[in-house]
Amino acid sequence: MNDILPQLEQLIDQLIGKNEQLEQQITTLKEQNTKLVDENETLQLELLEREEKQKETSTTLSSLLDKLQSAHQAN
């Protein structure tokens, strides 16, 4: 019985240490996740803005092509 108590103490200390390590990892992972979620949202917004600009550019180009075709047909 006297041999078991020191072993239990050691195991408990190891478990406490491992638990603290895992809690730190969880905190780090949560911080990384928050950062990545923010970065993802930013990238999605940038993509939407670029798509909108692309649509505007496409509309402008289509309008210019229509004008050129109209001018060409008039001549």
C-alpha cells in the first residue's frame, strides 16, 4: 500500500500536467480558429467585391461592344 500512494501521486501529477498542456492547446487552437474565421470572412468579402467589379466591367464592355457594332452597322 505504501508503494501505491507515491505512484498514484505521480500519476495524478502527470494527469494534471497533461490537462494543463491540453488546455493550453485548446486555447491556442481557439485563437487560431478565430483568426482563420476572420480571415475567411475577409476573403469572402473581397471575392464578392471582385465579382461585383467583374460584373460592372463586363457590363461596360458589353455596352462598348454594342456601340461599336451599332456604329459599324451604320457605316
